[in-house]
Amino acid sequence: MLPEMTEAEFALFVQYFTRKVGITIPEHKRAGFGRKVAGRMEGLGFSSYVSYYRFMKSQEGADELDFLVNHVTIDMSRFFRGERQLAHFGDSVVPELASKLRGTRKLRVWSAGCARGQEPYTVAMILAERAREVFTWDFKILATDIDSDSLSAAAAGLYGPETAGEVPPELLDRYFSRPRNAGNKPYRIRAILRNRVSFRKLNLLETPYPIRGPFSVILCRNVMIYFDTATRKIIVSEFHRLLADGGFLLLGSTESLFGVDDRFILSGQAIYRKAPGR
Ligand SMILES: C[S@@+](CC[C@H](N)C(=O)[O-])C[C@H]1O[C@@H](n2cnc3c(N)ncnc32)[C@H](O)[C@@H]1O
């Protein structure tokens, strides 16, 4: 068994993580993080944290950062997270978009930091319920995350029994199937929604993003909490570049653009709008 990771060893990993992926790991997570790293090291035959750290930074160990990111990032999410915000989105934003875009019949949405797909599929359900016509349009949701394990799970669209407590019963019937012998993942998002969402790996710290806009809606909820203000400024200015004039940016309920970017107008419930001409 490896000894517990020391403060100095932890600091090495944290600095590297912060620089490469923007994620900071608080001190109280040191023991848990150390155990995850130790598990990995044992599998690879390393006996000291520093030698593993050096390997991770070398060309040969280039995949290690990915591996650790996939195992330490907090990928917690759920369907219909941020209920009040989503109600406002369904009541005001969706009808406005539906009438504004009826001419071009094109709608692009981006869920940045989509975890296991609950967020983009929730948005797809809201659109299906509140503006079914968009499903006859050129309508696509791009969903990105840095965590490739989350992305594969999201693309498979399989979810556990907790889903029944997150999704209203009528929507559960309408938008989820119950495959036979599904084991611990009894619910599957139906193809009508799955077909609209494409999942791609994207690190929000690597700008400019290789993505084509403009989007009418960008969601980046409960992701930027991990980043410092300077990083948030860079990310939000990319969102600004990729949003259509008057487009909407949805943040997590505890997040704001105050001190980050003043080219947006708050329209309530952590929903911001790109001010025209700014
Ligand atoms: C707490 S989850 C939020 C999921 C969803 N947006 C929600 O609100 O429920 C945070 C997500 O951000 C992703 N993430 C963290 N750092 C990232 C980065 N540098 N680039 C892209 N995604 C990142 C994590 O992998 C994780 O899936």
C-alpha cells in the first residue's frame, strides 16, 4: 500500500491540473484524490507519487492526464436541474425563439459541460413539449465535456433508477424507453431526442473553440465554479463570440457574470442575453 499523498505531492498535481484543465482540487479532497492516484499508480507499477507525476508530464504518459480528469472531475448532474430557471426558459425563452426563428427554421443549442447528458436531453424535452415544431426544423444540440467517460455514457443515453425521481412521470413515459434486461440502467432516452444531440470532447480552457456558431442558446451551468475569474472571462468571451445577437446564456443558479463580462443583460434566473451590437 502506498503512503498518503503529502501536501507537497498534492500541490504538484494540483498545479498541473489547474494549468492544463483549469480544475482546482481543494485541500480537503487530498486524501480521496491521493487514493485515486495511488490506485492508478499501482496498476501501472509506480511506487512513488513523484515518479508517476513525472511520467504523467512526459510524452509517454500523455494519456494519464485524461485518465485522471475522467476520475476526479465532479460529473454530478441530474435531469431538470435548476427547475425554476428551466421553467422560465420554457415559459419565456422557448416561445420567443420559436416565433423569431420560424423564418429560418434553424435552431442551434450548445450545452458546454454536459456531464452525462442529462442537461442537453432535458433541454430537448422542454423544446419537444413547448415548441414541438422545432423538431421539423434544422435543430441540433451540441453537447461537450472534457470527460470522455461521461460523454460515452451520455451518447448511450442509459440512466439509472434515480431518473424516475427527476423526470415528471408523463415525460418519463414519453421520452424514455425501458429496454429489457437493462440491469442497473433501466431507462433509455428515446431516439427522437437522442438523434438531435451530438456529443463531442472539448476542453473549455483551450481557446478558440473549434466550433461553428452562432448558437441561439448556450448552457454552461455549474462548470465555471471550478475556474478563477481570469479563466471565466476568457470562456465567456468565447461564448459571446459564438452566440447570436440576443442569444441566451444560461448559468448555474449560484453563478453570475458580475465582474466577468458586461456585454450581457440579465433576464432573470441566471439567464443572460447577449446585448445587440456589443
Ligand atoms: C457539475 S458538472 C455540471 C453538469 C451540468 N452542466 C449541470 O449543471 O448539471 C461539471 C462538468 O464540467 C465538466 N468540466 C470540468 N472542467 C472542464 C473543462 N475544462 N472543459 C470542459 N468541461 C469541463 C466536468 O467534466 C463535468 O461534467
